[in-house]
Amino acid sequence: MAEEGAEFPEATFYEWGGRPAVDIVVSLNERCRLSMPPFETAQRKESYFLELLHEVEAIHPVVDMARRTRGFAPMAVASGSQRELVVATLDLLKIHDWFDAVICAEDYERGKPAPDPFLVAAARLGVDPEHCLVFEDSPTGIASAKAAGMEYVFVPRVGLSEPQKPPFPALDE
């Protein structure tokens, strides 16, 4: 966004988490009165991500839960990102083979907050949505899980400049 003379605040980044990059560019154009080409801008963002991939760190409580769950229950990743980015991240973390399905933006029509990513994941796993548990870190993802009829666990984000409470209840509240 700095290249465009605009800002994309960290809070908005997390608020919109899970949405496809092209949709985010469209929203940023509207919000900031810009005219970035959505597809090309999303591709540029993804190339920046790949350049910085080596800086990705695991969310350890989630990885620990996945480690304990693999082999006992089917698991999937349902992401708003492109497959190339998701697979590269899972491979970097050495956890790609833990998942029975990896659902990415190419696999569904409507991104989060629509239920499509999670419904496709449940279908690929052969599990009814009401028997799924989603781990999410964004309001958009929680809305998607709820729309899919799934239970969810809020995964707090680390590294924000200021601690934030989620704008929705965690499963245990």
C-alpha cells in the first residue's frame, strides 16, 4: 500500500483475514479511493509473501493440537490464499502431510465470510459440517465457520502492536 501512497492498518489486515486477496484489493480501492488492478495487485502481494516466506513462524498451540490430532481425526486446511502460498507455508513448517485436504481460494466460488471454504473442506473430508471444529484467527473466518454450521475456536494473534480482544466470543465463553 505504501507504493500507492496509502495505508493498510494492521487491525484491518487481521479483520479481513481469510478473504481472497483480489477481494481485499477491491475493498482497499473503495476505502482508499485507489484504482489498483485487483488481479495484478494480488499477484504482486503474493510474490512479496513468497520472498518473505522464510520469516513465517508456526502458531505453536495450533501446530501442537494438529500434531496430537493427526491420525485420530481427519483434518483440513481451509484458506483464503492461493494454493502456491498455502502449500509453500505448510511445506516450510513441515506439516503439509498432516492434512487430509488442503482447500485454497481456487477450490471454491465465494471466499470467507461465506461458508464455502469450510463446506468444501468438510465435503472433502467426508464429515458433516456440524461435526467440524474450526480454528480461526479472524472475524471473517469465524463468520465463515458459523455460516457453515461449525463450531470454532478463536486463536489469538501474536505480534500485534497492541493486544486486542476478539470481536466475537471464543468457544469456551
